[in-house]
Amino acid sequence: MSLAQCGDTVKVHINIWLEDGTDFVSSRDTDPFEFTLGQGEVIPNFENAVIGMEVGETKTITLPPDDAYGERHEDLLVSVKKSDFPESVVPVIGERLRVRLKGSDPIEVTVMDINEDTIILDGNHPLAGYSVAYNIQLVAIK
């Protein structure tokens, strides 16, 4: 049986949960997640956990914030005037949006709060500041 190595495209099922046990996402009821090892498509410690696995193998890893999605940064909370949003965009709390702030490339943000005149956007990754556990099952090596 072959082992997953850099350059291989792999398919994995993953369950992700937070240190307090809160489920974040699972691919068990959908198609497996596919990526190429060594291409920087996933966080390095997740990728390192898959390298050396064989098809059918399952493992669980837990990563602290600095090894996963980083610490949470309060300076990434931004207040934006509602009037700065296009009329066609109706933000909803908790929704992820792709926005372009003046002079920047597009970034993904989470709508945190909506007030009378402003919308609070969070540029942190939703998992920033959390220790994250992954249950990984290698489904296929292409």
C-alpha cells in the first residue's frame, strides 16, 4: 500500500471541532475534501498530518491557535457605514462576505453586528484564537 507524500493529490474526510467540543464542520455527509500535498492549500500542520498516511487510515490531531488559524486580532474588526455597501448586498449576522477595502485585495470577513448606520465586519478567520481538533480519514491518493 502506498503512503501519501508531497505532490500527491489526496481526498480526505475531516471532522473539525473546537477545544470545548463544539462541532465546526464535517465532510462525512458530503464529498471528501481534495487537495495536493506540498502546495500550501491547507494549513501546514494539517498537511503534515496527512503525509505518510495510507488509504483507509484515520488519525486525530489537535492544534493550538498558533499552529492552526492564528490568534484572534481585535484590530481586524472594522466598522463600515451601511451606505458603503451596494444596495444589492443585504448582510446577515454570521454571514461570510468577500469584500475589498480601499487599497486592498479582496478579503473574507464575517458580519458580526448590524446597527442602525453601521455594519461590524471581522477579518479574522472564524477559527482564529481556538485550539482545533481534526479527525482525518485518508480516502484516496490520486
